[in-house]
Amino acid sequence: MLDALEKMTVTQQTQFRDTANKLLACTYLSRDKKDNKESYYFLMSYKEVFDEFFRILGYELTLDIQLGAVELTGATPLNTLKLRRDESIILLILRLLYHEKAKDTSLNENIVCNVSDIHQKYDMLEIKKKLNKTDLVSAVRLFRRYNLIDYIGDVSSSTTKIVILPTILLAIKSEDVTEVFNTIQRISQEEVK
């Protein structure tokens, strides 16, 4: 690994450092997100070097070329983000929306929904506690920071478009949407107990 790093130009070494730090901070990279594109393609070019580097640190790197997504996972739960109940439900709703909208889009199109779609799905669950705007805005910003979604504009507006990135398929690996829905139901029922 050190030999490969020494053979890189100063610019490539800087790009390596920046990409590694971005992955450590965000866990996911999406080829479809503007500020990830350069890092994504650089990682593709030097995948073996990144694999070796992260293996030393106790991480595993997953590159899904078909999805255009990268995931960094750790062997220990030390660096695992703990989501609040509402954040978990919103993430699962985004996964459901991705599945639903993917049926209606071509392979080259982004999966897009509105903030109002999230509210609609949440209301369909008939959870006692209603989703307030502050919690939704906080969750959407969190998922954007982790490169699971992207949006332009004011996320507190119900008409704001959210692009659900393919990295969500790595974050929630379940192929069975029924399983995702059942997980939402279980989490929402825990509030009743």
C-alpha cells in the first residue's frame, strides 16, 4: 500500500486523503451526487489501495458499480450511528419510496420524491405521535450528510424535491419491501408499549 501511495502524484495523494476522510465522515459515496462524483471515480481507480488502507483500520469497503455507490462498514459498533425512532422510520420510508418510484423510472433517471410524500407515508402508518416539521427537517439533513439523499431548496417546504440516492440500497439491504414495511410497523408499535 505504501508503495502505491508513494507512486501517486502529490495531487493524487491529496485526493486519496480527501476521499478516505470523506468516507470516514459520511460512510457512503454516490456517483450521482455532484460533490461525490470525483471521489467516487478516484476510488474506483485505486480500489485495491483503499481496500488495504481501510482493512488496516478495521473497515470494509463495498463498491457497487451497478448502483454507483460505495459503503464503508466497520467491524466494531464504535462508529455506528444510532438513529432515533422517527429517524429510523423516515429512513425506512425513503427506502420504500425508492422501491416504489424505481418501478416508474428508467435506469438513467434519479429517484425523486417530495417532502409531502414522506408525510403521506408516515400518516398511513397511523402512528400516535405525528411527524413534526422540525424532526423531519433534522432527519432529512442527517441523511443528506450521509449521502443517502440530496435536495435543493428549503427542505421545510412540502414541495421540495428529494433525490433518493442508490446508496440507500446499501444502508437498508433488504430486498424484500414487505420486510421493510414490517420493520416500520414494529418500530411504530414499540411506542405503544
